[in-house]
Amino acid sequence: MNLKQIEDEALHLSEEERATLAQKLLLSLDGPTIDEMEEDRLMEARRRARELDEGIAQPIPADEVRKKARALLR
């Protein structure tokens, strides 16, 4: 299948399907892949868990975080 055929087929998709396709195509051009982003998030979660376990970082209750976030948005 050549580019013209792919384009013709894509233009017959629903608006939602075209939007999804466009997003996937744009994401493929620059930046990390979805799998790479997932791996990065997992590594960050492990790092944060290790810091909590080792006492390097202290947990903050969710209510306190929400309160501070709301104050910053005002």
C-alpha cells in the first residue's frame, strides 16, 4: 500500500478515528514512545518508593497536598 492509498483510506475514517490516527502519527515523530514513557514512570515510581523506604523523603498526606495546590491556584 502506498502513501496515497493510505491517505485515501484514512480520510474515510470517522472524525474520532482520524483524530486518534493523527495523534498516534504525531507522537511517532518526536518524543519518547508510549512504552518509553511507561518505563520512565515506572522508574520514577521505584525511585520515589526507595526514597520513602530509606527515609530520604517524607510522605505528605493527600489532604495537605490538595490544600496547598488549591492555595497556589488562587
